[in-house]
Amino acid sequence: MSEDRVKEIEQSAEEIVESFVEAAEGLPIKRETYYSHEVYNIMRPDGEPSSGGERSEFRERFIEIMPGSDEDGNLRVEVARWAR
């Protein structure tokens, strides 16, 4: 690139920056406040415990749709197959 072309680009860049500065002078100043919330383990309040019948019914429905179970009726899953 020629020396004249470089100077021309620098001059037009300066003109662009100056026009942005002039345009920004009329903008209102906005004050903002930022808050940091470092609250961990937010838990919902517990309600009344469910009845034994409700829990038993849930367990039966869960066992019906679970992919696999052992002889005791416990859920059987594969662990970290992708990590081998």
C-alpha cells in the first residue's frame, strides 16, 4: 500500500471517530446499578409429607416404566458407559 493511501485511510478513520464523538455529545448520561447475588442452595419450603399409599402408588408406576430392575425391584442403570 502506498504512503498516500495509508494517510488517506488514517484521515478518514479520524473523521469517523470525530463524527461519533460529536454525535455522542448530545446523548443523555444513564446511571446504572448492578447487584451481585451469591445465594446458593435456594430450597422451596416443604409441605406436608405424602401419604404411604401415595408413595406406594408412585413406586409401582415408576417400576412399570423404568428400563430395568434387579430381583429386589431396585432400578438398574449403566454407569459411565461413555467413560470406558
